[in-house]
Amino acid sequence: MRMVWTVLLSSSLLFAGCSTTSQTNAGGEQAGAAGSTLEKAKQQGFVTIGFANEVPYAYATPDGKLTGEAVEVARVVLERMGIPEMNGVLTEFGSLIPGLKAKRFDIITAGMYITPKRAQEVAFANPEYSIGEAIAVKKGNPLNLRSYQDIAANPAAKIAVMSGAIEMEYLEKSGVRKEQMVLVPDQPSAVSALQSGRADAITMTGPSLQAVLDSAKDDSLERVMDFIQPEIDGKSIRGYGAAAFRKEDEDFVKAYNEELQKLKDSGELLKILEPFGFTEQELPGDMTAEELSKE
């Protein structure tokens, strides 16, 4: 599968040294094409995907290749559905759902967590991974932060979190005040906030945090290995990530789920996930989008 990608900033499309294979609008629809999004994608031979630059879920490498857990799962699934190419649109995480609904792209492949609130706006495929949260601090953990509750209990503590990410909700429900949150657009900005002292901690999922720390190669930062996973409303917040579609694209979701299930049954899914730091512990099991979308 060949990949081309563009960068979406506000309402403008910036082309990062790439081209598309046919004349399309912002949603990847070919002029004159008829039928559903799935039918159009098969006719055109490509589909437009939205992603946020978040390691290890979906990100662009220095040489311009789009990769990541969510991208590689979608790559295999879509190829087997008869859609050999993807056009990638890069945008901030908080703009993914609005961009999908506005038809700037046709699928979100960003490892997005399935939540009842998000499920009111988009149709999720079944989950492709399951994961917990993590935090990083300055070496030695000077504020002794080992949970979101520890941050809430220290009014002076500040934590950097990506705008629009599920961690914002987790922090709020754990008692962390909005003025304690340093909102950042992406992972590198979170690391910069911690390095500069604007934040005392950063939070994201375990694999994401480990990946950015490995990339930063900064001995003054460390992951809190005894971090206590938060419980929200008495329930585990273990997250399940999946591709997301527009509500009207039920046929696309059904076909996508059928191919995804084959990857799960054959063991291929784990092989796709492993290069991005995932293990058997991160497999989604039998959990479905329908179950996760319930209030």
C-alpha cells in the first residue's frame, strides 16, 4: 500500500511533498463518484484517513512515511477489503472528530479510545488494542506523584496533557483542576513542557509515554513505574482503541470489523502491534465497540 499524506492546520491543507492519485475533494471523494464511502473507496482504490502525530499510534517518520499501530492495522485491513492505498491527513487530536464529520477525511486511524461520549458522534470499529495510563516526571520524582489523585492533592502541581485527549477527562474526574492542566497540541510539546518546568508531570498511555521518553533521550526525565491506574466512577479506565467512521458508514464499519476479526483469530494482529511496543497484555480480547459505547 502506497501512502501519501497532507497536513491539516485549521481549515487549510498544506501538502508536505506529496501528491494524490486522482483529483479529490478534502474528504477524499472523487468527482462524480456515486454510492457509499466504502463503494467510492473501492472504486478509487484509496481512502483518506485522519491522524494525529502521536507515537506509537499514528505518526509520520522523518522520511515522510506514515506509520504506527493504528495505521499499520488499517493498512492490512483495508488492503484485504480491496482498498490498496491511503491518503493521510495530519491534524491535532482534538480536531479529528470534527474533521471526520466535516468529511475532510473518511476514517480516523489514531488509536482513538472508544467512549460513550465519542460514540454519540462517530461509529467505532471493534477495538484493536487495550491499554492503561502512565505519567513521567523529573528524575527522582520531586513531588512524589504516583497517581492522578496525588496531583489533585497538590494545588501547586501541574500536568501537561494533549488537548482533546481522554486523559483530560480522567484528570478532571480524579479531582485535578483545570488550572493545573497545561494543554499541549502534541506529545513533543508535552515533553518540552516537562523539560522547561512548565509542567511537573506529563500523562499519556503507557506505550506512547515510553516511546516519547525513548525518543527524547533525556536522563533528567523518568517514567513513574509504580503509577496507580485511575478508576473513574468506580470503574477501571483501561482504554480500548479503534478506527472511527462517520455514523452513516455502517457498511464500511461492518466490512472493516470482519477483516479485523480475521487478524485477531489468526494471531496476525499481535504481530502488527509488537513493533510498536505492544504485547499480549494489550490485545483487546472479545471486547466490542457496542459494549464500550454503552453509558
